Amino acid sequence: MTTMADAPHRTAKADFPYYDGRPVPIDGSGWPFVLFGVAVAFVALTQIDVAGFTASFLKSVLFAGIPLATLFLVVGHHWTALFGPVGLTQIGQMLVMALATIVVSLVTALVVSWLLPVAPNPLAVSMEDMEAGSFVLLLLPTLPQLVGEELLAILPFLAILWFVTARLGWSRRIGILLALIGSSLLFGAAHLPTYDWHWGQALGIIGMARVVLTLAYVWTKNLWVSAGAHIVNDWAGFFTVFLAGHAPIGAE
């Protein structure tokens, strides 16, 4: 986890990194390489079939590690510009954005399910009848995986922002808007196999949730905040499913 000492270039008014040359530029050859790392990590996550806690945890670490490794090859130690400090303020921001994500997800899910049948999350379904120990072992690998999911969204967001502002010459405001839409659609599309290729569910429910989580990064310029909000959001759903599938303690 980075600290203020690790990232001296960050200030309270820090802008998005890389797109405008600060702290270092990523240009037209660097961004394809970074995005290639994101794609390789996604393929590794979805195509490597492993069993057991250790293998699952290592696969999740690989999912987050590959994009960071490719980013490091492009910008060196400035990869830390994605991250900021974590303190009480940031924890509060995580909780606020997690709550906003939950509300938006629930409202969107009600609308989509009213219009179309929806598919359940297979990971959540598998948790319904688990023992507590198995539940914890299944949950822990989601920590690095959800950090990886933030990289899956935020690195394309920054790449689109760079392209719109540096290559097209459009304004930063337009760049942020297009990057928010584009990266959210990409993130939603990445979930299509999870939800039986249900476009409304992946692009609607998941895509709208992604918009809120990316706004957490837009607000704070700190990937720890969006990752924390993502973890709280997903874990709240997982714990709800798990507890709903088990009788209260002491019940017959």
C-alpha cells in the first residue's frame, strides 16, 4: 500500500496520472502495451482452471499483478501514481461510494429484471449452502481479484482519457465523460460470460455499478478508494447470500 512518502508527487488537488504527462507520460506506444497486460490478465483469470484455495488466490494475485507489471515496465516507479494514502478520510469515501454502488445496483437490477429475466451470479450461488470455513476460503481470493477488476476498469479509463485529450484534442471534461462511458461498457462486457451473455444485465446492472465505482476514482484519484468501495459492495452481497442460506444460530 502506498503512503504519502511513496508518492511525493501527489497533492490534495492531484490530477489523473499519465494522460497529460504527469508524473510521466504514457504515449501511443505505451498505452497499447499497458492494455495488452490488462487483456492478458483477464484471459488468465477466466481461462486458467484451478482448484483449491492456494491456486485460486495465486490466480487472483496474477490478475492484479500482470497489469501492474506492464505498467511498471512503461512508467517505472511511477506506477504508484494510481494509488494514494489510506486513512479515515479514504475509508469514509470507500463506504460512501460502496453505499452509492449498492443503491444504484439495486435500482438498476429492479428495472432490468422487470424488463428481462436475469441470470444469478454463479459465485454467489455457490455460497448459499457453504460451511463458514469454506465461505471464508472462497471469499479471500476475491480481495486481489477485485483490485484486479479495478485495474481492468481504471487503466482503460486513463487510456481513453489520454486518447481523447492528447490525440483528438478535445477537452478534459469530454475526455472524462467518454472515458467513464467507454471503460464502464468494457467492464460490463467483460462480465458477459459470467451472466450467460445477458447483455442487459452485464451492460446495464454491472455497467451502472461500474460507473459509480469509477466515479469513486474520479473523485479521489486513488485506486485504493475505488477498490475498497468495490470490495465492500461485493462482500455485502456475498454475506447477504451466505446468511440467507443459513438458519439463525440456535434454530432447529
